[in-house]
Amino acid sequence: MASPPKHETWPRPKQVRHAWVANHGRMMPRQGLVVEWRNRSSGWTALVAYVNDVNGRNKLIVEWFRASELWPVVTDPNQRGRYNGTDEPDR
């Protein structure tokens, strides 16, 4: 029988990249992925990629948001809920 790995868990990410994007005129907040941060004279902004459902069709949108329009989603890479390839993922 093989020995367990030296480290049984992955370290937590140093940066949070998953975020909720404020509704910004939309019906509900969107799940987003922060691609880049910039510190501008007006404050911090983030380039965020998110999916917008328009008439049942998903459209990838990438746009800049003020940091105040985002809130972080802390994720854990050790969470065991994974797609197994046979079940349909949540849509």
C-alpha cells in the first residue's frame, strides 16, 4: 500500500480571484473571476470576467469594475465537491 502524500491539503490561495459583481443594473449579482487589479487615481479597479445570460444564451463579458462593486468569494481548493464528468454541472 502506498504512503499518503507528504501534504494532505493544498495551501489556500494568497489572492482571492473569485468575486460577486454588484448588480450594476442587472437583476442579480454575477459570479466573476478577477483577471487583474489596478490602482488608479480614483482607487482600485479590477478587470473581471463573468457570464451574462441573455435570452437563454451565455455570453462572456470582460469589463472593469471599482473595487466597491465587488465582494470576494473565499474558495477552498481542498473542497471535495468536484465534477465527475458524468453528472451535468449546475447551470
